[in-house]
Amino acid sequence: MTDSPKPSSRGPDQCPTDSWGRVSANTLVWYAELDGILTAPADPFGSPTMAKARENNFTGKRGETVFAFLIGKKCNGRFWFYTEFLDGKAEAKDFTVYCIEPACYEATFFAQVKATSRGYTGKGKNRKLRVNVSEKDVQRLKRLTGPAFIVGIDVESEEGYLVPVTKHSRRKYSGIPCRHKIDCTLIQQLWQSVESYWAQRDMAATKSLLS
């Protein structure tokens, strides 16, 4: 009767062997897999930096979807706005938003959407959504030829907040105030405001080089 093999090791650099110096197939496979893990090139998309970039990208896309849904809601028996997503075609502008059935034929505003899942700071009148808007973006929005708004979107609660951009707006924003939540009351008030802005402008040319 022979003794059963007893695990032993020939040294720290070698695989464990039995008493006859044999290496089991399972041990060889395990070491091969371990060697592959340790020597495989790092996956750039698996790095914390790339993972964060992917999350920010998905958050931004979700914010754009939520904004289009919120501003396009049916309120008081009718729709008030429809959106055109610009998909990076214009600096600082994510959407052109159109009033539906304005008296002045066409009335629009521009929107830059900032989305986050990081929640809020402050309470009450000081409550702000944790998103930032750079001075560069604010200046670009100020130069647009029509009403412009910054839109803060909370992708967790799927709520949104508007901040009008005027010549008196601050230089940049550290947090979006939550005073103007996108709901049916605001949607109807916003439609009236945008429609009135364009209705009061005489867009017809008074003179032409061809006349």
C-alpha cells in the first residue's frame, strides 16, 4: 500500500508539487490565469478616470432627455413647446426650444442643459443644484440673439430648474438656484414671456440692397 501524495513546495518561485514532484493540472491552469491577469495591459476604459468620464457623459445625455420631456409636457389641455436638440452644433446651446402656435409666427429660446446626480446645497431660498456654469459659457449665452436660459437637471429626481440669462446675469454660476422649477405653471408663464418677446420685435427689414 502506497502513501497518498502530500502537497509540498519546491520553493517560492515554483508551483506546488506533490511528493513525487508532479504539478497538478488545476494548479497549472490557476497559475496561467494569474500570470495573464498580472501581465495583461491595463484597460484604459476600466480606469477610474475613464469610468468617471463615462458616468458624466451618461449623466449629461440623461439630463438632455429629461429636459426635453419636462419642457414638452402637456399642461392645461395642450402642448406649449417642442425642442430641437443641437447635438454640439452650436457653442453653449444644447437646444432651440419653439413655442407652439405663437401669434408672431415663430418664437424660440435657447437652452444650455447642466445635469447632475450629486444633489443640492443649502435650504429654502438658498437651495441650489450642484452644477457649475463657466464664465465662458455665460458670456456665450449673453451674446445669443434671443432669450437664453441655463437649465439645471437633477437626473435622480428628474426635476429641472431654469435660470434666465440676461445682460445683468452673474459672470458664472456655482450651483443653479431652485426658484424656477419646470412645472405646468412655469411652462405657461414661459410661453407667454417668450411669445411676447418676439411679438414686440419688428423683424421685417426696412431696407434691402436689392430694393
